[in-house]
Amino acid sequence: MTLSEAKRFFRNLTARYFKDANVIYSNQSHAVKPTSKPLVTIAFGNIKRPINPPTIIVDGRPVSYYPTVVTATVNLFTHGRKIEIAKGITPAYEDTATEDLASFLDFLNSEVAITLCSENDIAVIVPNDVMTLSGLINDVIYEYRAKAEVEIRFTSTAAGYSGTLPAESVSITVPEPQPMPEQESRSKGFFGATELYDSPKPTESVTPKPVTSPSGGNNEDFISEEDYYFTNVVISGKKVKPDE
């Protein structure tokens, strides 16, 4: 998973909960603050990854798996709960920002959210506290504000000798099950004759698929660097790894 994919997943998960609010990425130059709905902004922090990630050899090429952690700061701007005092008197509004944001963290800690995260190979670590910022702003539109920081954890992949091949370059092929030899394929028992099948192991391969980044990084020139590897060695006219 890439950082962009992780950001989209968390934004969609947040928007699923705050269905009656505007959910946007913060620090956008052309983002317009709505006036009629509550507003939720998401800001992503620094990326934390290990220097030496777990690496395996697939199809003769190294494939590194980086356990990645990135923080996401969630800000909630809301009018709060309207309180009717008396007829003819301007209504007051109760500050529910921290309460509403804490309820969102309850959702992130629920079985529904955990299941969605598991299906997408991602984890969201919920913090212990929610910060109130209502007294720190001077805004005539959004009166109340609360903030929480969550951790998003996922695994990013870097394949190839150049380390620039994306995860899509690594593919897994699952062969079709093959019948067992005739003398072993059928056995008689309570259910009569049964057909036995051998389940071959899936095989992994790497097909270079370079992707240029939006900032102009990476290019197809690195494909030529991926040819300098071998999958077998011949010593004294005999292959070390027998042909399959």
C-alpha cells in the first residue's frame, strides 16, 4: 500500500462516519470552508519507516516490505447542539466538539472499522485523549473545535535492485490443483470413491512496471538495471538448482 492509498482509505472511512459533514484534506489552497455544515479536516504528518526493512528474494530480485507509520490529525469544527432558552430569545449552542470527536474514535475502535481496516491491510491506532480548541479560535462561523491525532500503520513495498518498482510488479500465480496419481487418487470409504487432488504451492514473480511519480521521480531507465541477476548456477556442467 502507498501513502496515497492509505490517505484515501482513511478519508473515506472518516467521511463514512461524518456523512452529514464536509470531510476534506487540510492545507489545501483552493479548499472552501462550508458555512452550513460541520467541517472535518485531516492533516497527515511525517512518515516513519525502518532503515533496514524485511527483505526477501522473489524471482531473483529483492523485495523490501517497509512497516510504515504516519500520523493523521483530525480537526472537527461544529456549531454544537442548539439549545432553546425561551420564545423570543436568541438560542444558545452547546459545545459538543470533543464529545462528537470522541464518538468518532469509538467508531474507529469498533468491530466494523477494524474489519474494514483488516480487509485493506491497514491499522488505525486510536489515541487516549481528545483536545478541545474552542477557546483558542476567533471565528464567527464555526464556534467550537476539537482535535485528535491517530496513527495509521500499513506496509509499503519496494521491489527490484533499484528499489523503485511498485507493489504491482510483484505477482502471485496460484496453479490449478492436479489429480493425484491413479493408484492414490481413489479411496473407498463411507462416502464411496473420492478423488484426491494435489495443491501445488503458489509461485511469485517480479515483472518490472516502473511508475513515474507526480514529482518526476523514477523512470523507465531503471528497467535495464533489473537484468543483472541470476536464478541458477552451473558448476562443472551441472545446474545447482534442478529444473522444475
